[in-house]
Amino acid sequence: MIKISLPDTATKVIKILKENGFECWAVGGCIRDLLLSRDTKGWDFTTNAAPEEIQKIFLDSFYDNKFGTVGIALKNLKKQFPNLEINDENEIYEITTFRSEKGYSDRRHPDKVTWGKTIEEDLKRRDFTINAIAVTLKNDQYVISDQFGGQDDLEKKIIRAVGDPHERFSEDALRLMRAIRFASQLGFTISEQTINAIKQNAKLIQNISWERIRDELLKILGSSYPYEGFVFLKNTNLLKEILPELEACFGIEQKSPGRHHLYDVGTHSFLSLKNCPSSDPITRLATLLHDIGKVKQWKKLPSGTITFYNHEVVGARMVKTIADRLSLSNEQKDKLWTLVRWHQFSVDEHQTDSAIRRFIKRVGVQRIGDMIDLRIGDRLGGGLQTATSWRLKLYMKKISDVQKHTPSVKDLKVNGRDVMKVLNIKPGPKVGEILGELFKEILKDPTKNEKDYLLGRILSLFPEN
Ligand code: ATP
Ligand code: MG
């Protein structure tokens, strides 16, 4: 028997309910993560006590009618049970009465939720075997309920639906995405029966709101195995449903005489994601979608060379549509657009400082690192052997030099002599004052640091001279 031990506070909650004559089990993600020795992200309990009964026991609890869940803030639990040692005062435990669900005609919400009588009934309605393990206390010993072989699947690293997978996915199509999300987060495979059922039910994802799809998609992107997650999405036909623009990239040839590209656009996109060193979901998404405009811009010249002229402009427009569809936040939208729009940046060693400044301004200082990560993914995902070229390294150094350089009046493209000449004045404090005004202007907008513009500005700023 596997030894398992729950934290003191979780054990206390189970004990309190038991002392009041009820059953209580810790269940779901917390038990899965505990058995995997992963950090747990919140404790959920299930009990045969009705919500009103739970609330009578835990004085400062709150009842969320929509989900049928009673929440207990640990800081309130501490007030009621002062001897309790609590790690995180902000944590909230959720207790839900045993449930059994019947019928899912909208493929999302059960038509009828009734209180279940046993833990077995409650575990039966859960999505995957690894999420259907519960732990309670009997005679001061921890006892595990695991009727679907969840521990075995944890050991074998397999995601497997509870019961008949077809039924489970047609009841609630969000589970299609959840299966792949857990596989990507945990580095698990998906059982053959379950994967086949996902494939056959992929179209049902259309019943799920884009916000929920986005949440799962961002979790896949932010996981330890995002590339493997997207391979699952593609192989199960879910990619076609949620990102048809990316699906369309597969089979788009880009091999040209004398060019380094080895793969079609879709394969290259997936491999870029695989090689992107960033762990940020939006940077990874941008890396995955950076060449999405190539489908529309594909052209084969008589010489046999394939071109994708302006694909970054078209691609940026396309990711805007995708970002709207997924209801990304404004900041996420802006970042995605920026990274795709400017991903073709040149690292030519002959670029001037002002060209580099323009690039920094377009991309934004805080996103330069993400842009470089996209380029590294792009290079490695295109079959190049090294993450950076000497040009890219030199370019990165120049970017940091340009950023380190503190601009001063000396950087102005006009000097004191120019001021005296234009205004026909003698040396004196006025000259410095005028240069100071011009300097303030170019600090706000460095593109204004052009000699002709500044000479004109001297006159219009100080017409009385
Ligand atoms: P996470 O680490 O993302 O919180 P989790 O397993 O805790 O993972 P939750 O969405 O918090 O996932 O759900 C808690 C538990 O509720 C799951 O472990 C599972 O037992 C059950 N569950 C959640 N969503 C579903 C669903 N759509 N269908 C069936 N059971 C579900
Ligand atoms: Mg959870």
C-alpha cells in the first residue's frame, strides 16, 4: 500500500467533518499532485454533508450557489481553531457535496445535478482516472479510494478517461482540451481508447466558449511539453477546430534552391515552438504563429525560389483576428501582434544606431528578450544547428549598448555654433537654453534628431531673435 500523508490543515478539515458524523475526502488535482510529488494548487474536498450542514460546521464559510461549493478561507479556520498551524493564510479550501450528474444535452452542463450518496458515485463523474483518486482518514490512518486505477495510470504516466471515453467527451467537450492539457503539464501520454475518442468527438469543442478554450490553450502553451501538446491537438483534429489558420500551414512547401528551410510551414511552426527558450505562453504562441501569413503570401518564382513577401504584415493581421477570437487581454494581444509583425528584423552588422533604436522602439524595450527568443526558436526550428549566429550575438550586444548609452545634448545633430548662426546671436546662456529645449524634444522622439528639422525648429522656437 502506498503511504500518503496530507498536510495538517487538510487532515483537520476531514477530522472536523468526521467528528460531526459525516464523511470527507480530499479529492482530485491535490491528490494527483501529492502522489506525483508536485506542488499542489489548491485543496478540494468532497463530503456527504449538504452545503447548509457544511456551513453550520465551518462558521465563516461562504456558499457559491452556482458551483454548489462551500469555500473556507484558512484565516477564518484559524480563528475558529486557534491551535491550527497554517502555512498560507490566503488559501481557500473548497468543499463540495458528493454529486452524481445526469444528462448533458448542451455538452457542457449536466441537466441535473443530484447529491450523491457515496464517494464511488462522486468519483464516477470525474474526468480522468488520475483525477478520480480520493483520500480520507479511517481510524487515524489515511485511506485511498481509487476504483478506476488512477494510481496505476500515474505510475504508467497515462491520461485515461473514467468509464466510456465517448460518453465522457460527449457529456462535456471541455474534457477534450483538458486531456491534452494534463498530458502537456505532466509529460504523460493519452491512452489509445481515450485519444481515439478525442479524435472522433473533436468537433464537439464548438460547444465550448472561446474563453474556456483559451484558458486550456494558454495552459498547454505554458506547460513543460507545449510542443507535444500541439502534436496531440493536431493528431486529434482539435487544431483544425481551434486554430484552422495554423492547420492550413501544413503542406505549405518552403524548400528553395540555396535556402536553409527543410520543412513545410506547419512543421517549422511546431518545431519553432519546441525550440523557443521562453516559458511565457504568449511569446510561445507568437513563435508558433509567426509564419502564419505565409499561407496567403506563398509564391513560386520561375527560378524555383519560393517567396513569402510581406507575410509578417499579413500574419500580424491574422494573429489579431485569432487574439480577438480567443479574447486575449489587450496586453496579450498587443504583445502577440508586435512579435509577429516585427519578427523579420534584420541583424545585418552594418545597421546604424538609429536603425537599432527604431527596432527597440517598435518592439518595446521590455519585449526585446521575447523577440530574440522567437528568433532562436525560428532558427533552430528551421533546421539550423545553432541557437544564435555571430550576427545575432553582435546585434544583441549592439541593442544593449544602445540602451546603455545615456543620451546627452552632445548627441544633438546641431550644436551651439548652428544656433548662433541661425539666430545670429553671440555666445551666451541663451545658446545653451535653446539646445536644452531641442534636447527635450528629441528625448521624447529620437526620430526628430535630424539636422534640417532641428535648424527649422530653432527658428520656430525662438522667432523673436
Ligand atoms: P489544476 O491543477 O488545473 O487545478 P485539477 O485537477 O485540480 O487541476 P480542476 O479544474 O481544479 O482541475 O478540477 C478539480 C477536479 O474536479 C478534477 O481533478 C476532476 O476530478 C474534477 N473535474 C474538473 N473539471 C471536470 C470536468 N470538466 N469533468 C469532470 N470532472 C472534472
Ligand atoms: Mg484545481
